[in-house]
Amino acid sequence: MTRSQVRILVFAHEFLMSKDHTTTEHEHTLFAEQLFNIGGFPVTNGMVTSWLALFVIIALSLFVGSRIRMIPGRVQSFFELLCEQFLELCDQVTNDRAISEKAFPLAIGMFIFVLINNWMGIVPGVGSLFMTTHTGESIALLRGATADINTTLALSLFSVVASNLVGILSVGLWATLTKFVPISELFKVRQIIKNPTLIIQIPVNIFVGLLELLGEMAKVAALSFRLFGNVFAGEVLLASMSALLAYGIPVPFLFLEFFVGIIQAFIISLLTVVYITLASQVHGDAESHAH
């Protein structure tokens, strides 16, 4: 055997060993993996995917904006119809066009961002292209942003905080604060002598305010885990099917995840409209609307 043949065999052996190492070492983690740092700020693979989604949204906005005319074309007509239908859907939730116009920009923005991130999770190459760190660990270059609990937690926080801000603009700061902290109940203590039933009513109202505050925290947890659980489970399912057979079997599941991405984006945007509607009403009206 010549020296060149020995080198070729050694190179082939090292290549196969490295390939086997990367495929066996990598795991589908619950959290996004860090790729590099920018000034001490960690950048993860999920964050990079969300940046790509933002670039797609900006490019789409510029594309649609450049085609706005007095006589709408096909592209403008499609997006006008989409916005009109989405606004009418908001009306069915709010029963008030004024509240719908406040909720519409937040809801449709949330829908488009989540939808594109959900779809990018099933794009070929996302989750299947890896890099090897200096420690020999294999890390995916791209990961679906909504399959990262940090992204879904940020989205849910934005939804809940934005809904309360809209509520403050609609019913006022005092009405919003007293919904969580019933300060007015403390001024009724002097009336207990005249009305002894306040001994029971005041603690109950304070307890209800605390439940409202816990309810806002529960909204954050429910939104974040709902979106994360569905998207992450879909990616794990696709990875499992691809491991069984790379061709044929994953195709129906790709179509399934395509529609799941639409449904999950629709749910989180619709729940945002519901939260804005409840926050834009006084306490009694909100309870009757929820009922």
C-alpha cells in the first residue's frame, strides 16, 4: 500500500469519526444554545433565527409598501382584505370598534411575527446544520425561535404588559390599579360601624384583587408554555421521523406543522385581543364580558 493510499484511508477514517461524533453528541435541548458573544452579550441560535424573521418582515413590509396605489393591485388587495377580515374578527371579540382599532396593530403584529418564526422552524437547514465548538460539542446553527422558552416568555410578557397599557389609556390609571390593588376598600374601614357587613366585604375584595394580579402572571405562563410546547413538540416529532427515514415519512408531518404554525399564531394573537378587551373595561363590565 502506497503512502498516498494510507493518507486517504486515514483522512476517510477521521472524517467518518467526526461525522459520527457530531450526529451522536447532538441533542434536541429545551433551551436555545449559545453560538457566540457580542460584547459579553450571549447570542443563541434561536435569537439568530428571530433576527432572520425580522428581516423577512421588514422586506415584506417594504415590498407591500412600495406597491400601495390609489387603485389597488393584487398584492395590495390581498393585504387589505386580510386586514379587514382580521379587524372584523377583533370586533367579534371586543364588540367595540374603538377597542378593536387599539388591539388590531398589536394583534396582527404578534400574528405575523409568530407565524414567520413558526414556519422558519420547518425550513430545511434550521436545526439540521451544526457547528462544533472548541470543546467538541455540536450546536445547531439555527433553531426555531418559538421553540425556545425565552422567546415565548418575551412574547407573552409583551402581550400582557401591552394589554394593561392599553387598558390604562382606555379606562385610566386609577381604574387599572384598583383592579389589582383595591385601595378604595381601605377608605371603607371607617364605615364598618355603620355597616358591619363590610367586615366580610373588604377582605373579600382585597383577596379578589390579589387573584386578579395572580391571573396576570398566569396569563404569562399560559401563553409562553402553550406556544413553546406546541412548537417544540412539533420539531421533536419532525426530528424523530427524519431519524427513522429521511425521505417520505417526514413530508406529511411538515404539512401538519405548517398548519400548526398558523393555528398557534392565530391563538396567541386572539388571546392578546381578549386581554386588551378585558383591560379596556371597568371591573364589572369585564366580568360580564368574560362571562
